[in-house]
Amino acid sequence: MEDKKRKDKKELLRAIKFGLFSISAGVIEMGAFTLLETFTDWPYWPCYLIALVLSVIWNFTLNRQFTFQSANNIPVAMLKVAVFYAIFTPLSTVAGNYLAETCGWNDYLVTALNMGCNFVTEYLYDRFFVFGASIDTNSRAKKEEQK
């Protein structure tokens, strides 16, 4: 029973870390989006796409090292994340562009909705597919376990 409580606590902490790093990635995404939206006359989609790529790189790096503490092969993990975004990005870009440009929804609301969808789906994908078998295998995790 004690072991289950410890694992549950560890998973809750992992989800909180993911959330905090995702917030920081969201700040980067929204900041980049705002800069592009303000200082260019580009339509919604390139602003969103550039901002998304910047936040993904940030989020992947932090979550691999600190949240999932994975020692897995970086190129393989990045490829798995690229597969996720090969599906998520076109869907969210087309849907977002439709909502912003055709339906007249507020660009920031559309971006926030995309970010929320991304947060939930990426956590599940990363937790169970990208890092699932390699969670807590890096040197940081091993040091924590020895304490």
C-alpha cells in the first residue's frame, strides 16, 4: 500500500511538472504569436505555426530531462514527438485558421483552445508512448532514487 501511495504521489508530481513546463511553453508560444501577429500582416496560420514550433522544442527539452527523466535515445524520442505533431499541427492549423479567418473567432481564443487540446493530448502521448518505457532512467532520476 505504501508503494502505491509513493507511485501515485510521483505521478501527481510528474503531471504538475508537465503542467508547469507547458505553461512556460505556452508563454513562449503566446509571446511569439503576439509578436508575429502584431508586427507582421501574415494570416493566422504562419503566426500559429512558428509559435507552436518554438514552444514544442522548449517543452520537449524540459519534459524529457525533468518531468519524465528519460535516458532514452533523443533522436528516437524526437521522432515520436514529430509524428504526434505531424498529425496535431495540420489539424490544429487548419481548424484554427478556419475558426479565425472564416468564422471570425478571436485569434487568441483559437490559439488558447489549440493550446489546451495540445496540453492534454501531448501529456498522454508523451507519458505512455514517447517516454513510457524509459521514465525515470536518466542520471537525475537515479540520484533521486538513492536518497
